[in-house]
Amino acid sequence: MLTIQTRVNDEVKIEADLLFKQMGLTTTDAVRMFLMQCINSGGLPFTPSIRKPNEQTLAALKNDDGNHYNSVEELSSLWK
């Protein structure tokens, strides 16, 4: 048997552990189930998608001192 290691931030690990515990699973069980579902479905068991900004963010992109930004990334580049 092989070991898989991955890094996630503390908050993600804590929240995932709690969620899986409520389902009667360990995080290891959940990862094993995810991998098996990938194998069984021949790909990811869900459709990946990008996060879309909410209405408030979209409004901010269009109304920042009369400037118009096409993406959150473009706007956030101003603070780098």
C-alpha cells in the first residue's frame, strides 16, 4: 500500500475533518472514496468550474471611480 501526502491550510483540514466525522468517515476514508469515484467514472466525479464574482463584486469592478475592470485579477493587480 502506498501513502499519498498533500498540503492544505489548517482551516480546510479542520473543516473537512469535522464534516467527514459527522458522516462517520475519516478524511482518509473520504480521499479514498474520491479516488475510487474518479476511477469508476473515468474522470472527476464532478464538473469543475470557476468561481464567479457575486453581484457586489461585479458592481465594484464597474464603479471604482469611473474605471472599468474586466476581472477581479485585473483589479487586484492594483494592490501588488
